[in-house]
Amino acid sequence: MSPVNSPQPALIITGMHRSGTSLVTSLLQSAGLDVGREMLPANHGNPKGYFENQAFLEFHRQVLTAAGLSDVGWTLEDPIARLETGSAEHSSQLSVEQLTAQARQLVQENASMTRPWGWKDPRTTLFLDFWQHHLPQARFLLLYRAPWEVIDSLYRRGDAIFFRQPTFALTAWMHYNQKLLDFYTRFPERCFLASLEAIVKDVMDFTQALSQKLAIPLTSPDASLYDQTALVRSTANPQLPILMEHHFPAAIARYDQLNSVADLPAPAQQLDAADAIAQLPDWLLQSWSSRYHLKQLHRLLQSPSAEPQAILQQINLLKVRESQATARIAAMESSKFWQLRNLWFRLKGNPEG
């Protein structure tokens, strides 16, 4: 298939799942970007909507399935390469020639004649080379988020794969973000690499910088679309980045690499390692205890003779324990002893003042 020329600039938005691609796409839609009409509907995983053009979403799902891979994109393999080599079990169902013809039709049906257009799908990260070849005028917005934030969000969403293989959440984050880094290194003039944290810190500055670098005409976005309460952060648990730095240094190194080359890197984060480490015993014991309460609740739910009152009691107990832990940490942080203790750790870590 020969490359497709679109009448207006195309912006392809992608990044690892749970990296804020939906939020950023909603902001850019309000700034004049046409992201399609038939969208994937909202659900519990994204109550405000995914802002994913279903046509491109289904195309990526179809290719992944034909390649014998997870249609969500939970894979470390290249779907196009599997189809090209015939290594996929079901590859005969979709040839490379067929999928390229479908891609051409998708572009022709969705390209806007009057304003910048594009689509968002985290799976596009696995198809970056395919689209840059077949849509040579396209620009790419590559989004990333701290690994502990993405992993926390994936666990909260409850995908079954992460209950079976908890470490795969980190493996997937590493793979997707290496894809972004490799692509950005090869095509920096066609890409804008940005941290979600930096975007939400100043939506206007982000939009202007994106518009200027990639020559995409955009207006001011509707900043009210950003709901701080909807973007749940794990930084209420400062132990997470400290634990990741200690146990998964490769992930922190990759995150640092993203920040070092990004057009819009993450703001510098001030973490008090001594405080986080000191809180770690309470945090670990709380998690340990909650795990067994959840097991008890699961057994109750599985039991045909379970009394609703007993189930409710277990749920309330979990809520009480969570609020107690939160109150305990808040009280410790506000106490004079805790403040003196923090000062001691700072002085100990920096004896010269």
C-alpha cells in the first residue's frame, strides 16, 4: 500500500494504558482536534469516557487477535511482524495486504477536510512504525506517566491478568515506554513526548507547546475538563516510589530517561526518603492485614449461606481500618515528635547543614 496523504494534519495520541491518554484527548478535542464521532462508551474503568474512535480501536484489536495476541495489547511481541512472518497461529485470517488496505480506508473515512484530526488508542504504541510508514504526514503525541502511578491504576482497575501475574504490570510499562523512547529517538521532529504530570500542571502551556512544535492549529482547551479528583494518584503512599527505586531500578532508570529527552518532562518530585522509610512498617502491616480481610470477604461472598450482615461487617471493618491508618499517619505527621524526628533525619542525612 502506498502512503496516504490526509488533507489536514493528523495527530496520533498514544502511550501506555492508564497514562492519561483519555484525559489529554478530551482536552485536545475541546481545543479543536477532531477525534472521531463513534466513541468507545464510558464504563467503570473510565467513567468520563475513553475518547477512542471505535474504528481505529477495532482495527488494532483485529490485528492483535489475528496475530494470536491479547486484543487489549498485553504483549511484548510485534503484531505486524507476527503477521508478516506467518508465526501467528491465526495469521491466515488477515494478510498484511488486507490490513494495509483497511488502514487506507480508515484514514479516508476519518480524515477531516477542515480541521486537524486524529485518534487515541494505547494499543497504537504497538503500531507506531506501521502508522508512520502509511501515514507519513502524521504527528505523534507520546504520553508517559510514572511507573508506580500506572501500576497502581492498573491494579485498581482490576484486569484479571494482573491478579495472575502482578509483575506483568511493570513489564508492560517497561515495554510500552521503551517503544515510545525508540520511536521518539528516530522521529523527534514528528513527535511530542510529554509527561501527564506536566500536562495537568499547566494545560494551556502544554497545548501551545504541542501546537507550535508539530504545527497543528489548536485553540485554547477547556481546562475545566480536568477533574483532579478523577485522576487518582498513589503519591498518598510515598513508599511506592521509594520501593520501586530500591527493587526495580531499571524502571526508574527508564522513567528518568523519558524525562531527560521529553518535550515536557515531569516536574521534579520532592520525596523525603527518611519519612517514607519510617512509615514503611505501618504501611506493610496495614497491607498485610487488609489482604486477609479481603480473603475473608471473598470466602463469605462465595458461601451460599453467607449472611448479608456478615458481609457488610467485613466491608465496614476494611473501611474502618483504612480510616484509622490515614488518621494515624496524619496525627504522626502533625505531632511535635514527628516534626523533630524529621528534622533529625534531615540533619543526619546532611551533617554539614
